[in-house]
Amino acid sequence: MSSITRRDAGRLALAAAGLAPTALARPPIQYNMKADSTEEEMARGFEMTRTLGARAIVCSANVSVVKRIDALAKKYKVRV
């Protein structure tokens, strides 16, 4: 099962249980986006957020990547 398929299954399971996620936070506390994070790594967090139906992502970031995060947030229409 691909990771997108697993996420879709997770979203459907949450919906079936009457739950609607509001934000994605990756263990241990949040999704980390650092200066050495690739665009693909950063985009994956936003893709997971959208796939799960959440409207926001909780992340830890270096100041140097704030513009990149902002661009992804606008692209995926996800709050940070």
C-alpha cells in the first residue's frame, strides 16, 4: 500500500469514527522543517495535512526556511 493510500485509509477511518483532524503534528511534537530539508520533504508534510483533511500543520523551523514554508502554505492552502 503506498503512503498516499495509507493516508487516505487513515482519513477515511477518522471520518467513519466521526473525527475531523484540525492539524497535522508529527512525532514527537511537530513537523520539523530545517535549512537542510529538501523541498520534497517539506512538501510531504503539507501533502499529508491535506490528505488527512486537516487545515493546519504544526511545525518547528529555522528562520532561514520561513519563506519556503510560506510558499508551501500558500500552495497547499494550509495554515502553519
